[in-house]
Amino acid sequence: MLQVHKNNQPIYLVGHSLGGPLIAQMALDYPELIDGLIMVAPSIAPELEPNEWFRAPLATPFLKWIMPRSLRASNDEIYKLKPQLEALLPRWKDIRTPVIVIQGGKDSLVHPGNADFAKRMMTNTTVEIVFVESMDHFVPWSNPELIRKAILKMIMP
């Protein structure tokens, strides 16, 4: 799909929360197609993922069967996240496209230290951190202007 739609135009990806590792994976898989990444409150550092003991039992067939579909889907995503992030560890250095990370200090869902992780791990590109101490996890709804500014900065450096 990206190859079809690129049409000699730059492609910038924006990913919020679990979208952060998703767009990173896309930049790794298609480096020739992706021109920039904007990660918003990204969950990317495996060591910062909470150890939620209840996730494993919720992944068992019986409990999956009795829980609501929305909770089942959410648990499946979160339960598998840490091993997926660990698999990405040796590849972060391979990202070569510019990156902007937007992170709030009051984020209770994604540890704010993920911004520092991005800067530390993506060593072969520029990583700009936009850190707002008073901001929470829901940046796309609480501060869409910040994302808009990051997009404009990315496309018009």
C-alpha cells in the first residue's frame, strides 16, 4: 500500500501509544518509503512495561471465552507487547529517518521514560523530544495542536 501511494511524495507516519512501535517497525521494514516518524506517548521500551500479573491468566482460553470482546482484544495486544518490544531492541539503531517524540510527564499508561529510551536507542538519526511535564497520555485529544506543530516541523524543516 505504501509503495502504491508514495507517488514520489514523502510519507510521514504518526503513531500514538501502541502505534509508536508499529510505525517504528514500518520504518525498519520499508526504510526507502518512510521519510519521518512522529511518536506520541509511544510504548517502546520493554523494560518500562508494567509487570501486570493478571495479563497471563486473562490470555487463557477459558477466561478469554468469558470476558468481553473489547477486553479480550486489549489484553491480547498488551500481553504480547513486551516480547515484541524486546525483539525490536537490536533494530532501533537501524532507523535512519528523523523522529519526533511527544511525551507527557503525567502519562499514567506509558512511562515517560520512553522518550529517553527513543533518544538513547535511535543512534543513527535525529530524535527530537517534545516533553510537556503537565501532559497525560491522551495527547491527540488534549493537545492536538502539539501534534500538528510536530507534523509541520517534520514536513517543513
